[in-house]
Amino acid sequence: MLTEGEVRALTALHGEQTVSELATNLNRSLSYISELVERLETAGLVETHRQGKTKRIRLSDAKALELLRNFTQQYSHIDWPELLSGAALRVCYYLDTPRTATELARRADVHRSTVHRTLAPLQHRGIVYQTDDGAYALNDGFEQLSVFARELAHHVHRQTVEAQTDTYTILWESLDEFLVQTPTEITDEHFIPTGPDQFQRYGLPLLARDRRYYLYSEATSELSPEMLCCHMLVIDSGPRTQSYCLLLLSHVDIDRGELLAQATKYGVDDVVDDLYTYLDTSGAQRTSRLPEWEDFQELAEEYGVTL
């Protein structure tokens, strides 16, 4: 997310300033501020231009910066750069709803002790409180802190994909990952191909209709069938897609626990539950989007899938 120095720079920028002026205002070296500005420019949070030999800086029009400006001005007595440094924004990203320290640690990919240590100063200032069941939550008036963290992550995701293509739709995103649809082929190593054309890996060809789908992740290097199933349901949860996901579940050695964990992550757990109920009952219990069992048997036979 952002370091303390980056937050201080963003809150100190008003109108246009030179790198030298910003360094003086923050009492930091010129080289430190130059590197910091370069990182913020890469993230699309500041814009720079040269006036003669002087580089001038201004904030970009990112929505996240408007949110940052609003709550730092509203609560100007709070040292926000100090509070939002380290893992704080990672944790606040997931405070859109009350969550326990264990859940926050799992989602933000940090240790539970980091969650407690990070939220303690926020709790001390009345920004965060703990519910009767021990969950952490943002107090009234500070909900925009989670909105800011989410908008910041969304902005960075957009910058990342726009470096590869100018035509895209982000279908799903978390703090560090996103699922994107685009007509453009992307070869960057962190963009992992997913979606309909990946069903061919399992002998289940499915036309993609000239659209390409990618999971952006710096932590994942290989697409599992559990992830592919969830991605397909995010892309389209219609009857055709659900039928192909049923074929995948029947044809490939799927780790049910892993699939259910991925389904929760991608917000398709209800649909995956329906798929398993359908298979477990041989179609006796099905939703309106699932085929009659006889029709599914014919489809499975067509693809050589044993039920």
C-alpha cells in the first residue's frame, strides 16, 4: 500500500510544488524525496512536469486522494501518516465489515499479532473499536478509511493493467489481486491466463468469444482447477458456465476444501454449494440454472466424462 513517507508527501502536496520545496517541507533529503515522488508517479498518485530544469509535482485526480484529503482535513488533529503506515492500510482494507483478528490476519496476509499491533493506535484514538464478540470495526465517521484503502488498491490495479492495455474490465479484485477481461493478449508474467480457453487444458473446450481473461497476482504462478472454476463463475454464472463447471468437478481431482475456500474468496460460495449439492444428489436437488440430470449425463458422455 503506502509507506508513512508516501502518505506524508501526499498530505503535504497542495497545488504544485517543486521536489526541492517538498523536501524542505518534509525535512527530508532531496534524493529521498526524488525516489519517493518516482514511486508515487509510477502508482499514478502524483503527476510531474518540468519547467526548465525544475521538476514540479501535483496530486493526480485519483479518487483515493480525494478521500484522503477529506478525512485528513476533517480530523486534522490526527497524525494520519503515522497511523496509516506499515500494515495499517492492508488491515483497514478488510474493515468494510466487522472482522476478528484471525480473519483480518488471514485476509490481509499478516500475523495476528500484527493486526493487534496495527489496530491498537487506531483503537486508542477512537477510530476502531471491538464488538462484544471481539471483532474489530470502524467507528461511525471513520468508515471512509476502509473505502480509501479499497479505492487506493483499485487505483493501483487500474494503473497496473493500463500499462498493458487500454481496453479492459476488472471483474473482481482483492487487496493484491484482480481478475480482468480484455480483448488484448497480455504476456506479463504476473498476468495468468484464465477463463473459458483454459478449460481446454482438461479436455473441455469452451469458446471464449474473442475475450481474454487474466488473474493478476504476484504471489501465484500457476492456475489450479479450483481457481479456474471460481473464475468462471465470476465471469459468468449462467447455465452454460455452471454446466461446464460441473464437468470440471466431475472430470478432475478437485480438493473440495480448497475449492470451498477459493469460492469464499471470490464470493461464489453459494453457487459452488449448489454445484456440489447437485452432484451429490445426482441432480435430485438443483437450481433453475442447472440442467436436468439426464441432460447433464448426455453432456458428460459427449466429453467422455465419467459421472
